Amino acid sequence: MRILKLATIAFFLLAWGARAQAPAGSPFILKPLGQNVWAAIDDARGDAGANAGFVIGDDGVAVIDTFENAAAARQMLAEIHKLTKLPVKFVINTHYHLDHVAGNGVFAEAGAVVFAQRNVRTWIHTENRKFFGKEINPEQKALVEGLTAPEAVYEGGSVELYLGARRIVVRYYPGHTGGDSVVEIPDAQVVFCGDLFWRKTLPNLIDASAGKWLETLAKLGSVHPSATFVPGHGDVGNAGDVAGFAQYLEGLRQMVAAELRQEKKGAAVVEAVLPQLKARYGTWGYFEEFAKSNIMDMEAELRGEKKTQQPAEAP
Ligand SMILES: [Zn+2]
């Protein structure tokens, strides 16, 4: 999330010891999850910008998300080549945010089909501009315009992709952007959540509907009680960690709602909620970066004033 001005994250990532496992020069830590499923966890400095991963099947490889920059994507392609001679057949984008799609072109050039929920195809080139703010410069504009969009999309429900006999299920879930997919590897009991799950890390609520998101998290935990969950940010977790993240959103909602009942608004809500949030979640990743905006986003949602993405016209 460097580009998203979130560079001060080294302290908490160091706390969970990630640096020790990172090979020199790699922007991510590769974690084997069994049966040729791999998580690529962003390094301590945030050099990859987000987590990603891949699955090696019988006749090809599926990649889940492509980091915030092409250099990290190229590094992951090199790691895949060390493990298998099979080609990358699919790239699945869990959502449109820049930190998960910037390396799409690396894999498309290598012959992969980029696949995502339909809204990603449009939003990748429109909504990503907002992460650079109003002062977006020509190079940043060009970067967003040059992102490789999905060339295969689905609307909702679920889609199955096959790597030979190996089945991958891509399933739509609401809450984070309105264009999010979860990627399930049933034979390995691994679920790649993208940014629907942040492990011990405050989320970006810029496009979120927390109400729908909480329903999604409850479903993920109950459908996959013993799965390994790969978050968009933070280390690999389990259903308990997913529940812990849901507790964060629910707690935030309750804290903000209590202040709204006192007829507070804006800065007064932030002032009242921030210390409570810090007492409970001050050690979580991105606390300094997202705590205030999380409170403001939650207030807007509870007031029915939250701007969320409207599904685009069919591209
Ligand atoms: Zn992200």
C-alpha cells in the first residue's frame, strides 16, 4: 500500500516476524498452505502492497491477485517457475483496488486470462484514480489507465475454473467494494478472501457497506469452519481470525452508533470513538492510517449517507 500512502507499517509486520522468513530481495513471503497452494504475504515494508497467492493444478497455475506493482508480480511469476513448468492459465482479481491488480499485465503477457467480477472491468480504470487524490499527476493517471482489465467476467453467484481435475470456485460476496470475489480451493480447504478479510489489520472502508460485509463474514466462517483463510492484508488465518475481524466491524458500528444516539456528529464522533477503538485495536495493523476514516465511514453508513460504488453498465 505504498502508493496509498501507507508506508509506516513496518513496526507491526516486524511484530509478527515476517521479515525473518523473507528471502533477500523478495517483496513478499511465500507460505506453503499444502497441496501446492501458496500464499504470498506482503513483506514488512509493504513492498508488494497487498497479499496474493497461487495454486498449481494438473495442467496449469491459477494466480490470485497481482500486488501493487509489476516488480512484485514478476517476482511471483519467477517463484512459480521455480516450482513448476506449467503455464499460468488464470489470474483471478479479488476486487479492483490498485494494490491487488497492478501486476495483471505481467501474467497476461505470459498468456494468462484475467478473470474477475464484472464491476472490476470498469472500476479498475475509473475508481482507482481516487487513491491518488485530487492532485493525481499524469504518470499516475497513465498508470491507472494502463492497468490490464479482466477479459473474462461473471456477474454474481459462483463460477468454477479447472486446472485439469483441480477445481477452483470463485464466489461473489458483497460488503467491501460491491465487486469482490472469494476464491475457494476445496481440495486443500483454502479460501483466498482478498480484502473481505483483514487479519489483525484495520480495513479500508472507502467503498464498504459494513452491514452487508458482516453478513458475508458470518457466512464465510460458517461455510468453511476449518479452512485456512488468506486475507488481503495481514498474515494467514483461520475462521477464528475471520470472526475477530467481524468483531472489529461490529464493535466499530456499535461505538459509532452510541455516539450518534447522543446526537454527536463529525469530529465529535471521532473524538469520542478513537480512544475506545485504540484501547481495543491499537495494536492492529494500519491503526494510525485507517482508524479515523473508519469512524467517519461508519458514521456516513449509519446515517445512510455513505457513497458506495454503483454497479457499472455492462462494458
Ligand atoms: Zn488491499
